[in-house]
Amino acid sequence: MSVELTEKAAVEVRRVMEENDTEAGTFLRIGVSGGGCSGLSYDFRFDEEFDEANDKKLEQHGITLVVDKKSALFLDGTTVDWHEGIDARGFTFNNPNAVKSCGCGSSFQA
């Protein structure tokens, strides 16, 4: 299972963590949940609870990422990037498992 956080995305995650005074030991949880206009939505949040049996930890660019086993099936090979342009600003998910996604990029179908 692999999820890649780009360096640009890591810089933005770190900025948000510092801005919100997150507790030591807080990590970025990336997952998938049912919903959204295409069937599945990305879950992207800070968390402090880690389940040794169901979660996998990854360290990338100084950020600890956690993905649960169920979500890993849908996220394998996904790259999370930060985009800042005149047209849009935010995190983007380049997911090779998505066969269809919505216009805003926050939900997909696998």
C-alpha cells in the first residue's frame, strides 16, 4: 500500500498544523468513506488515535500519515498534492483507482 504526499502538500499540512497548535503526536489521517456525488469521498483530517491492527503509518517529508486497511484498497498509488493557482486552491488527489470523479475532485468511484 502506498500513498504519496508531495513536498508541497507536506509544507501546507505543516503550516495548518502549526496554525492550529495541534498536539504532539497528531498525524494526518487519509481515508475513504461512503458518500459524495460519485459514491466515495476522501477523508482528510488530523487524528491522534492509532489502531495497530487496522492502521498503517507512513512518514513522508516530516509528516506522519495514517491510512486504515479498508481505505488502503481504494487509495493504493494515490498522490496527494497541494495546488494553488488562479483557478483553485487546495489539496488534490491523483488516484489511479478512480474510474470516475466529480467536478470538485472530493469524491470518486472505484
